[in-house]
Amino acid sequence: MVAADAHIVVAISGGVDSSVAALELVRAGHRVSALFMKNWNEPLEDGGCRWEDDVADALAVCEHLGIELNTVDLSQAYWDGVFADFLAEYARGRTPNPDVLCNREVKFKAFLDHARAVGGSCVATGHYARIRRDADGLRLLKGLDPNKDQSYFLYTLGQAQLAATLFPVGELPKTEVRRIAAEIELPVAAKKDSTGICFIGERPFREFLNRYLPTAPGPIRTPDGTRGDVNQGRVVGEHVGLAFYTLGQRKGIGVGGQKAGSGEAWFVARKDMATNTLWIVQGHDHPWLMAAQLAADDAAWVAGTPPRAGQRLTAKTRYRQTDAACEVVAVEGSRFTLRFDEPQWAATPGQSAVLYDGEVCLGGGVIAATDAVGKAMADPVAAQTR
């Protein structure tokens, strides 16, 4: 419950979701101001700056709603807390999720601290998620729109952050958010949703990453339907650098002319960092792409306590994935292990495994190792390929 005299600071991005979040709070009679985060200073490939367009949209929205807009430069916090880790993970051959880090390090840390410094009692964002209080504390719930639920990206939030946060559009479907924005003629009512890297945007990814990481070409190998030992595959091409590929990737591998085996599409299955080898397999359901178990590190639990071993839950190993039934095998410090009822496709080191009990997001961790069907637990981004 928000106090009647509370000052709510809305994180406004210039998009429709945060704009309607601000509108809903104004309509409810709250004292509202808006704060725009400038988190990325590097220019686009065409020389422009995306944030300049977004802040202009945010200003137009705030003028329409009659609320104050301020800006804060959090680009250093973003670089130190998000982008440096993003690059380090790619350099290790993993595929990080910058949206999770951005929420943990910027939106609900640096931004929250700044909002409090300017007199805010709490913050609000345009995330599609909900918060519920019960006898055991605050719960993070999925957004009511299953196609827009963003609890997956918010699993690192703890009780202190939830106590200082509102999600005004979490109870609404996206279609209703668009309708509300159009009804009062918000300037961003028809603005396209942002995509791409958090606060950096959508751009040619390989070219972008190459600005910060060196290329290191090496062999592309296929196991040819055998056990896939290092001495058994054949070289079918050359990759540009393991950092530029992710498990399950189909397009952009550069072996489209290869005709072998079943004739099915090729997929990235493993990255051997020790030999700089990219392993690819044919077929979406190849055993190397299917994980019966996974281990995750850097665990964070919304309620502060982990689930128990043997507990039946569901999990997502990527955003928009259907919840997968699983069992918690073990929880040891900041690591937990899951066993799935049905093998999961391309569970990727660096991505997050997020646990749910019904609509309640319990928390999660960063995938470190997977168990390919019928094999022992190992990291598919490995020092050696088994």
C-alpha cells in the first residue's frame, strides 16, 4: 500500500509501457515525477544517439501528463555493472543476459538510489510483473499478460527492492496498455517496442560485438552422427570467433552449403574454448542440444530463502519459454541443480534459469553446466569437449 503523500518516481523510457505506468499513477491521484535514465553514450553506426530520441519522447509524454521530467546519467553504472560483465561473458564463450544485470545493477540499484536522493518514496516502472504481500513477505508474480510477462528478468530482486517498487501495468494486457495510450492521445501510443540489447538497442550484433572483442577464427567441426569425441568429427568450415556464436544458433554459422547426414539444418551445439573449436550438429532435436539437468550459479531468491531439494517446481531457461516441469535436485550455497521432466532445448551457459511455483517467481541463477541426454553434467562451453 502506497501512502497518500508518497512521492513516486517513474522510470520513464520514452516507450508506451512506462508512459502508461506514469498515467495510471497520475489517475490514481499520486504525487508523480518522472526520471529518464541515460545509460549508453556510444553513438549508433549512423552517428545518431538513440537516447536523444527517447528522451524527446519522454518529455512529450510528461508534458502531456503534466508531470516533471528529470534526467540522470547512469552510463558509468551501466558500463561497470552490466556492459563489462556482458563483454567478459562473451569472451568466455558464454551468452549473457544483460536485461537481468541491468535490472539488478541499474534500474533497481543505481536508479532507485538516485530516486531516493531526490525525495522519492518509491519507484515505478513499466515492467509486466506484479507484487503481492502475504504472511511471509513480498512475492514477485508473473504479469497477467502471458505474452509480455517480464518476471524472468526480475528474479534477482529481493524484499527491499520490491518494497520500494510499483509495477502499474502488471495487471494489464499489452493490448489494453496500447488502448489506454491511444485513448488519451499519448504521443508514444503507437511507438514500436524496444528490442535488442538493454539500453543499447537493436543493431548488427556481430559488428557491434567486434568493436569490443577481437576475432579469433578456428575450425567448425561436426560429430558426423558418432559419439562426438574430439578425434571423431570432421572440419566443415571456419568460425570467426567463439564469442560470436551461441548454443542453438541456426543462422549465420556459415556452413549452409554443407550437405551431409540427414540433410537437416545445422545448429551450434558446443564451444570448446581450449581448442577454439565450434561444434555443430544436424537437427533441432539432436541429443547434444537437449539438457536433462542443469546447474546454475549466482543464485538469488526473492524471499531470501531457496527452495528445498526434492521440491517440484517449473523453470524457464530462456525468456518466453513455456514453463518446464522440474525437480530441485540440490541447493548448495549459491548453486542449485535442476532435473527436468522433459529435456530442455539449448539450455545456454550465461543465460538464466528462473524458478516458479505457479505464478510466483521464486528466483533463479545463471546457467553454468548442463547434462546432455544420457551424459554426465558438463559445461557445453568447455575447456575440452567430451
